[in-house]
Amino acid sequence: MLTLEAFFHLAAVDRLVARIAAERAGCVVVAGLDARPLAVGARQQGVLPSGRSTIFRILVREVLTTHPEATCVVVAEEEPLGRLPPDMRGRVHVLPVTAPNTHADLIARTLAAGRPDLLVIDRLSEQTALPALEAAAQGVQVFSQLDTIFRGGQVAGQLAALGVDERCLNHLRWTVTVERLPALCPTCRQPVLPTAHQQGILRQLCPDYEALGRAALAERSPEALPPPGESMPFYAPGSCDRCGGTGRYGDVLLFDIHHVQEGGLLAMEQYAVQLAALGHLSLADVLRFEHGQLLHTYHLLTASETALADLNTRLQQKLAQLESANRVLEERTRALITLQGISHSLLGSTSLTGLGHRVCACVRDLCGADRAILYLLLPGNRAEVLAVSGWQPDHVGRQISLDPAEFSGTAPTPFHAWPPGIPPRHPDLEGGRLRVGLRIPLAAQDQPVGLMIVHSTFKGRFTPGEIALVHAFANQAALAIQRAGLIEALQSKVTQLEAAQIELAKKERLEHELALARQVQQSMLPRTFPRIPGYSFAAGSEPARQVGGDFYDVIRLDDDRFALAIADVSGKGMPAALFMALTRSLLLAEARRTASPAAVLAAVNRLLLELGEPDMFVTIFYGVVEQAAGCLTYSRAGHDRPLLLRDAQAVELQGSGLALGLLEGDRLALSEEQIDLRPGDRLVLYTDGLIDVQAADGRLYDRDRLKNLLQAHSALPPGALCRTVFDHLAAYQGDAEQFDDMTMLILGVSA
């Protein structure tokens, strides 16, 4: 990641950047001429882009680093921040400006939805300047860029010309102007002493230039500092092979940092004098600084005019290139759509055979092959031809013996033979010679599940891009094949439920359906708990309707570990029960596959996004207890904080994370926490139905009442404690209606 340390700059810049980053309100404008590509003519005349965009990105990242809890909204036509580090991406939300939305529309929508800590606007113009300063007037910290030749206090004048009134201008805090100039060649530069006339010009530019130059030398090169009384040396360009006789080598960045209330804290003229004292700029460049600024602007304008003429000449060439690029983009888009098609295969294919034909067709489209065959791995070093494309269809269903080595590896490799199980034939009979082939192992979760072999009878080779697409597709295809059985089973269950619903509708469908669903749900909840030395368990569950969406479980993982789980599905009734059953099945499948609670919940979330209903979600607490160590490792995906009863006190467990079934895994923000369990502890897991119980007068029971109740009875065994809580809740509720499922699971640690 590019930072300020990547550029040569004076220490004063670091201090002022730190002050800017510490601000929490007001508008910060980064100014400079950087809005249009520089023409060749301008570069030949030594005109460099200011580097404004790069410094802008660095300043925004400094703010996000200084305030790790801050949220950021970016309103831009093009992404102005570049690729952010992983720890910042989750805090930055980009709103692209596309028709019919404008900058002003998106800024107003952002403020109406809740003010962010930081608002980034890609540029200030007649359309964006006033909305940006109005946002700053509401207490939001705003960062934006301005294409201008002005700096310091003059920037406010340009903003006023863009339509910003004086009231909003009061919320402009900082202006940071940047410019790049060619640097002196360090090899051939020549020291010179300014004449009396030149000293006078230097004093006009910077009255204390002598003190500033000595300070810069003392900080950067103390050994070059002249004795007191001697004049400060400056430098003139020389000539050497390194710089090609130009006397210039590379470039250097100039800063002008202005605080609206405190004035110019770092003037660009002073900055240029200090760089000249250090030997980075020539004395002539500093003496002609203002003239150079005007010449710089003139060259930019004339070069832009020339560039526009040249651009018009090259439009036809660019058009042909764009058409070619568009064809490539269309091909890549089709490839990406094909890759995404595997998810539709997961939901749309009703059998492994149907899925296999889809996979073969997709892999041919990805790499331009005309032959594909898919093998499904069977026990005993055997394989079944699951699907073919381009080969005779009578090969499908055949079982053959295959060396386990054929299924090894993870990446596609060249394959020059005929596919196993297909006898070689003469090209005249086959319709073509097999010119090039790929062997593609299919592995899911490090377990081989199948093998694909593709051939082409007309291509000379597969390109690296095609092979990469095939490799990515193979990973998805392997997961699809591995889970096809689960999908078929789920679809079968859904079909059975639909048939049962039709039959039950003839015999008072609703009551019978709910009664059956309640039996199914109750059968999924554990009737007895594992016998684990040193630990005891108790649980209770009261659904709000005949069927609820809560579940709990104690899962024996191995001789030294067991897992605790409690969950609350959104909604109630039959949909919640079905979603609960799916969630519990996935949790049981993943619990013995992965040791990390956070990884288990992330895997369940991924499967829920693929298999579950799009408008349903589940909060869940999942923890693993190591018996010998007495240690609990857990993750909390949006669920109520469990209570640890210790020494007659109820302590809430920490941890963060969002509910499962809504967002992709990298946005869940799941943390993994760990605590030590002590003899006499009681760990109380519960769903929010317990604290949302309403009395007849509408008063909620709330969490504080529950904590006080648990603290008062913390010495009771888990079973007695669970009964006490439910009895107390029933008395509190009285004749009032129960609105939500109530579930509790208690772990007791033996004293």
C-alpha cells in the first residue's frame, strides 16, 4: 500500500498530516492540476502531473488508520481510493454516480440514512461543491479534490466562484496543494552562492529563507550545514551521463498546507526554499518560482489543446481497439456467467447425471474444447462415466477401473492420450485427430470426487487464461457434485411436504400439519444429553406457536471435546421450523469437519446462502468445550450474549458477528472468543424470547430482570435453575400472549 513514506518530504508534512487525520469534522480539499492526461508536448517541456490523486488517497487512508472505528462513504464516478487493504474494505461503502443519480442525490441520500464518519467525494465542481460543504456543515468530515492553479486561501475564492455561499465556506478546514517539479541530479549538481540581487528575491519569496534552509539542513544533512556567519549554499544543474546531460534526475513533490483559521502553516514557496537548500531544486527554479507557476499553467493549457487535436486524430484507431476490447470483454463476461452457472446447477439439477451434462457443456465453453468427459469416483478404485459432450452418449453410465493417481492433484495438466474407457479410433472414423487435451482433477475439501478430461480436434493449445478459468470452474464443479446428493434429498423432502400439505388440506390441513411439524421439531431437539464427566446440562423450550424456530444441541465431537449450540431463526411457524431443520443439519455436518467455531459458522452461512430462503436468517451461538483444559472457544453470530454465572454474579460473554443467511462470509465480522470454565460455573444460553416476555400491562421482562433472577438462584443445579426461570417467566406473563419462542440451554461445571 502506497504511503507518504514512499515520497521524499520534510518532517513538517508528517506533523500536519497527523493533524488533518485527527480532525472529525469539516472539509479537507486536496488541490492541484491533475484532472487531465498530460500531452507529450507538456512532458517534453518539464511539466509533470501534480500527484494530487495519489496524495488524496494517502490522506484518506491516514484518516481511516487514525480512526479504526470510522465508517466511510465514497460518492464518485470512478473509484478515487484505489485498492484498499482488507482491514479497511469493510468500513468503506462506495456509491457510484450513474444516471439518473447525481452527486447531490447520493450525498443527500447518505446524510438522510445516517451520517457517516467520513464522506469522500471524488471532485469539487459546480454540481458537487455546495453539497460537499453543506455536508461538512452538518458535522461530517468531508474529503474531496479540486482541479486548480490556486493554493492556500485562494482555494476558498474558487469554491465561492463554484456557488458555495459564505456560511458553508466557514466549514472549510484545510487545503493541501501539491505540485511536482523536476529534481536536480545528485551526481552532477554544483554548489553556488546567491548574489545580493538573488538574496533580495529570496527574501521577497521567503523572508526567513536563511533560517528555514539551515533548519532543513540540520534535520536532513547536518554535516553539510555551513558554519555560523557563512552564507547558505544553493545548487545549480550540472551535466553527467546519469542525467543525460540535462542536470535533472527524477522529480520532487512540493506541498502547500493551509488551515483556514490559522492561515498558511506550510507555504509552497518556503517548502521550495528548503528543498533548494537540501539540493533537490536548483536556485534558479526557486528564484523563478512564481514565473514558473505561470509558465507551468500555460504549458498545461497549450499542451491540452494540442492533445485534444491529437486525440481527435486517433479516435478512429481507438474505436477499432475499443471494439476489439469489447469483443474480449464479451467473451470474458460469457465466461464469468458460465462460472456462475454452477450455482444454478446446484439448485436446478435434479440428478447427478443432469449436473454432469451441465458441467461438461460449461467446461467446453470455457476453454474452446469440442470433447469433454466427466468421471465420478466410486469406491474400490472405480469410476463411472457421469456425462459426455462431443463423445458418443452411450458411454454414459459405464463403470471402469481407474488408477487413484488419475484423481490426484488439484491443477489441470496436459493429457495426450485417449480418455479412459474410450477405445482409440482412426481420425477418419472419429471425425478428427485429438490435437490437445487437459486432465482436470475434481476435489472438494481436499477429497477427490471426480475427473474431467477435455480435448480439442482443431486447436493447437489451450491458453493460460483458458486453463485458469477451467481450474476455477473445476473447484465449483467438485463442490456441486459433492453436494448434489444433499440437494436431491432436500428436493425430495420438499416434494413430500407439498404432497402431505395437499392431503392434509382435505382433513383440516392446518391443525394436522402443525401437529406433525411440532413432532418433527421436537424429535430434532435432544431428549437426553451426553454423559460427560464434570459437566451437566439442562434445557427448556416453549415455542410461541405449535412450531417454533429455536433449537439447541450438545454435540459430542470426540473424547475430549463437545459443542454447545443455540439458535433463533427469523419468523415463526412452519417456515421457521424448516429453516431451523436445515440450519441444524448443516451445523451437525460442519461441526465434526472443522475445529474452529468461527469457521464452522462461516461454512454454515455459505451453505445457507446457497440452499436457504433469501428472506430468512438465523442468529446462533456455537462454542466448543475442551474438557481437560476446561476451556470454551465460541463465536456469536448475532445471537444474544450468553450469561456466565460465577460467584453469584452474571457476566455477559463478549464477541461480535452478524446473523447467518444474509451476507457473504467476508462481511460476517465473526470474532472467535475464549474463556476458562471454573468449577461451580453456570453458562446460560438463551434466545431473545425470554427477555421479550410481556406482562399483561405490556411491560417487557428485559435482560436486567433475567440477570437478577439468575444471580439470585446461581447455586441451583442446571435442571432446577432452568425450571425456576421458566416458572418465573410464566408467572410474569400471566394471561398475556406469548409473542416469541423461548429457549434456554444451561451448562453446569461440577464443583
